[in-house]
Amino acid sequence: MHNRNNIPDEDRAPLLGSWTRWYVLMIVVLLLLIACFYWITKNYS
Amino acid sequence: MKSLDWFVLIITLAAIILYGVYKSRTTRDLDGYFLSNRSMPWYLILLSIMGTQASAITFLAAPGQAYTDGMRFIQYYFGLPLAAIVICISFVPVFSRLKVFTAYEYLEQRFDLKTRTLTSFLFLLQRGLSTGISIYAPSIILSVLLGWNIYLTNLFMGGLLIIYTVTGGARAVAYTQTFQFLIIIGAMFTAGYFIVKDLPPGIGFSDALLVGGKLGKMNVITTGFKDGRFDWGERYNIFSGVIGGFFLLLSYFGTDQSQVGRYLTARNLTESRLGLLMNGIVKVPMQFFILLIGVLVFTFYQFNKAPAFFNELELKRLEQSVYSDSLHHLKQELQSIQQRKEAALALYPGQQETAFQQLRVLQKETDAVRVQIKGLVKNNGGADNDTNYIFLHFVVDYLPAGLVGLIIAIIFLASWGSIAAALNSLASSTVIDFHKRFSAKKYPEEKEYRISKNYTLLWGLFCIAVAMFVSNWGNSLIEVVNVLGSLFYGTILGIFLVAFYCKRIKGNAVFWAALIAELIVVLLFFLNEYKVIALGFLWLNAIGALLVWGISFLLQLRTPLQTARN
């Protein structure tokens, strides 16, 4: 089974449309976490 | 433990075993036993991956780690989201397309039989030994704290899970891990709630973090630079976490069969990828929360008297030794410091800065006394590291009846989650990479299924035997399980990276490069142990992988020249 973008259904990225967007999301989440942890370090130390 | 604790403990463990046996129904062939017929959705993959990674030590040692060293250990996990991306791009599609049972099968297709066999052997060696230690590490803590016999605890820790792991294979492992993980997270949140609740009136969650932070425990982000120079020997900072952690976790999730075996059970490529990516997102905050419990326990003990040493057994031995007078004197010193701490904390929050200034001085005095006590324990022939006992000591002393039993249960469950996955992967590698590969006979599916069950049982018995054997070696082994992985993971990862990204490099070059790299990694490890060089163990992963890459490249350059001359 293939969808209209010729990607097999079993390899389709849910919600965000492509896996590249998922990978960007991962990096953004990591950067946000590091920023949040940096704030915690500065604020509570 | 009280009767209610025993009741909660027994009911929880029995429920898991019965649930595992109930979920054991699968097809009686290798695909059903090792890969659950490739039928799992992403959320089961996610929980199974998390359950495999989080051993009992994660929940016992992490709060103790934050108590003694602060939150900076979290940086070790910063490499995980990056590793998950690389695995999703390069590793998972190949494993999925080739429909392999083990990651090492791919290496024979890409290189040759000897490279596959070497890599699988390195995995079996490392995983077999570390699983034995994974049984022993929580057992020794429970036996010391609750006075249980270490050999019986080992047998309980490693023996009961064999029932459902042998019976149900990968399917039982995945379903029980899901159930176990939900119980573990629930219990840890409840423990966190009770720590904050037991703080003095007027001291809330934010106050607890501020007190812990002002005493150096909220060091979540550290750079590793001291006096303008980078400290390569420091174990946890943002650079060793992102770079060293990336290589270690890339190797663990991409090439360790105990993890690869989890996402190979997914119903398709999308479900495998989603499970891995979600783990990358969820794991860091979860580990942050577990470490935070350690900071809360630390703050709790600023307001309450802490034990002189958290390993009760060693403390009792010390009291009966020639060092008892020195210990008595140091205990009195701690008592005096505690009284002054309580007086300083009475100034909070009105005269906040004065209170923190006094507390910092008093904490330094506490640390100095504890170093002296540890010295006495060491002189008395005992294990001077009590980090792993801190959280459980607090649990047994201060948490309500029932919850103590539940926390003890999660030690078993967390152990079972990772050990069950390890046994399943050890058996799959033995059957697929050795027994089936080197056997001249062709067995029917039913026979292969029974052989696989036998290997699972044999590996279970082997790991319990390792746990029994190391029981006489002392507590330092608890650390070994982390370092052991770093000794082998770099080389294994290097082989896979060459396989995926250097198409011109062939089997002979990578095989010899792997052997040379492994020798160099072991040499570097010993040079660090004997203080000839300063190198945090996380760096060994990156070095091992890069060595395989570099050496195999050089060897491959020589090969065509030699061939031409010949």
C-alpha cells in the first residue's frame, strides 16, 4: 500500500506529515529542555 | 517491614507473574517467541524500551546520586534524542527491511560471518555479565537494608521472572514491562509527594528546591570548565553528556539486542520509529524527576537528623570494631551540626541569605565528617560508598506502611523489566547467531521454539550464577555495570557505523579494526583506573567508535595495494 506521496503506508509519519519534521521537533524539545534546566540552575543555585 | 508492606509486596509480584503468564500466548515458532509476530503498537514499544533501560539501580541509585552529587547526572541523557534520530534514519529501516531477528544478522550480509560472530560474541559477553550484576546490585541493597539472605534474594530477584520470560518470550516481556512501568512511575510520584508533605510547616516544594539548590544540588547544567580549562576527567557535564552520551546511547539503542529486540517487535516501521522518538522525548524529563526526588530527600535531611552512614550493616560492623570510639565522637559532631542547621533554618525565609550562608558552612562540616566516617568504614574493611542506600533508607524510615512494600516491589519490577528483556535478547542472539547459524541440522519450527525456551532458561540460570558468584565481591560492582557497557559499546557501534556509512570498507578491515579498537579501549580504561590519564568513562564510547572507523579506513586503504602487488 502506498499513499499519494508514494511513501509506503507502513512508513508514513503520523501527525506532522514527514519524519524530518519529527526530527526537528526532537531537537527543539531537547533545546527547550536544556534552556529550562539552565534557568533552573541559575534560579535555584 | 510491617504486615501491610508484605501484603502489598507479595500481591504486586504475584500479579505481575500471573499477568506475564496470561499474556504468554503466541505462535510456537521463532517469530512468535522472539518478535511477538511483529505485532506491537508504538506505545507498547515505548514502555518496553523504557522498561528495558530502567533497571532497579535507576530508581535506587539516581536519587542517591542527586543527594551526593546534585542533578548534573541528567546531562548524560542529553545525547538520547540525537541518538534516537540517527537510529530512526539509518538503523531501523535496514533492520525492518531485512526482517532480521538480531541486529548482528545484518553484519553478515554487509560484511562477513566472522564480523557478525565477533559482534554477537561481544554483545553476549557484555550483556551476560551485566545482567548477572543487574540481579546482584538490587539484591545486595535489599539484603543489607532488610536483613534478607543475599543468596535467597538473588534467587528471588532472578528466578521468579524466568517463569514468564521462558513461557512467553518477547510478548510476555513487553506486556509485563508496560504494567511494571506504570506501577513504578505511580509509586515514585507518591514517594515524591510524601517527601514534600513531611517537610516542616511553611516549607513547600519550591522552598525545598531552593534549600537544596543553595547547597549545590541543583547543578542541572554544568560546562566542565574549571579556571578556563576543560576537565576531561569530569564524568557529567553538558559536553560529555551530549557527545559521550550520544555515542553510548546510539550504541545501546542501535546495536544492543536487548533494545533492538524491543522495536523489532513493532507491527511496522512507523510504530518502531514512533516508539524510539517518544522515548527520546519522555526519558529526559522522567530522569529529571527521579533525580529531583534525591534533592528533596537531601532537603528533608537538612530539617531532620540523617544517619551517619546510610549502609546500616557497615555502620553496625563499625560500632563493634576498634573504631567505635572514633565513630561515637563523629556522631556527636554530626548531632551538634544538625542542631546548628535547625537554628539556621529557623531564620528562613525571613533572613534568607544569612540562613543559606550558615547552611553552606554547616554542610561543608557535615561533608567533612561523612568523609571521615567513610574512611573508618574503609579501614574496617567495608564498602565506603553508601549512595545506593540513601533513598531506600529514607523510604523504610519515613514512608507510611504499604508504600514501603510498594517501593520494595518496584525494585523487583524494575529489575525484572530489564532482566527479562536481556534474557530474551541473549537467547535470541544465541539461537539465531550461533545455534541456528552453525548447526548443520534443519529443525522444524516447534523444535526451534523449544530450543529457544531452553536457551532463555539457561541464560537465566547463568545470570543468577553470576549474581551468586559476585556476591562475595562487595558493593563496588554496582558501578561496574555502567562502566562495563562503555568498554564494549564503542567498538560495537563503530562496526555498525562503518556498515551504514562507509560502503567501501569490507569485512576483513572492519574485523581487525574492531579487535584493535577494543584492545585500545581496554588499555585506556586501565590507564584511567591507575591514574596515568584522566578520562571519564563516557568518552570511551566515542573513542571506541571513532577508532573502528579510522583503523578500518586505513586497513581498507592498504588492501587494494596489497591485492595489486600480489
